[in-house]
Amino acid sequence: RGAVIVPVRAARCRRALWAGFGHCLGGFRWRGLDVWLPWGLRSDEISRRVHLWHGEQDPRVSAEDSEFLRNQVPDCVLTTWPDSGHMGMAKHWDQVLSALV
């Protein structure tokens, strides 16, 4: 059985998406394409260093998923944040930028 969409909850969701992506949903669409479509290579074929960040309070992505990916990519650096969830980068932005310089 499918979930029942309550109009009030749907409106809240639309407002949250609009607030999060501003007046351009194009970025959201491209992000979806990046995440869900095949990349054209296997994760063990990635030849560049990959930084992966995981918030331990994330209800969407498990720590096991992050560990699995870390073990699949040859040069992957996994950083976990015990004080963050799915959007932990917002709290740890300086650390992320420092790793990418």
C-alpha cells in the first residue's frame, strides 16, 4: 500500500524544498541524476582520492553504507561526525573545504 499524502504535509515539503533549493530546482534535478544513474565505472576503478563524510546521526545513510563505500574506493578517506546527521557538511564546512584544498 502506498503512503497517503496529506495536503498539509505535502505543502510543508514543497516549502522546505523551495527554501533549500531557492528559485532553481535545476540543481536538485542534476543532483538526482548524479546519484541515481550509473556512473560508467566501478567504485574500485576510481583513481583519485575521494573524501567521504558521514554524520553518525544520519537516519538515511547508515555507517555501514559509508564503511562499505570506503572499502570499495582504493584511496578513500572517511571522516565521521558523531554530532551530525545527513547534512553534517553544513556544520563542518570548514573541515570539508580544508580537505579539498
